[in-house]
Amino acid sequence: MDRNDTAITLSLGGGEIPIVNPGSVGQPRGTRASMLVVSMKANAMTLEFEDIQYDVSRHVATILASDLSDATKARLIRFFER
């Protein structure tokens, strides 16, 4: 499955157990949050990628106002410059 696809449906059966890895969690890359929605129905599983826009400047302001070290703040803010 290409990450540019927005959804895919997998047929389940034969005792197979799908393993889905949508990516890492925790440190965003860019200005959109991403998630994977998994829907299960009978013998099928649908995987839907969703991207959500959020207020990056507010998030950066929260980082800058935190008690984190200056180095950590700089590293976290760089993630939004990609």
C-alpha cells in the first residue's frame, strides 16, 4: 500500500492476522497530524489514513513557554519547519 492512498480494504480469512504499522507516534513532521482509522466488519478490515490540520503556531508557542531546555525546544520546533 502506498502512503498516498487514502484507504484500502483487506479481506480477512484463513486464520491470517494482519499487522498494520501506520508509522511512528509522538513527534510530528510538518503541519498536519496523521492517524490511521481501522474499521472491522465480518471478514474485511478497512484502513483509512486521515490528515488533520492544526494550529502549529499555537503548538510552537506552547513549546517555547515550557520548562524544556533550549536545545530540546529548538529540536522540537525544527519538526515543523520540514
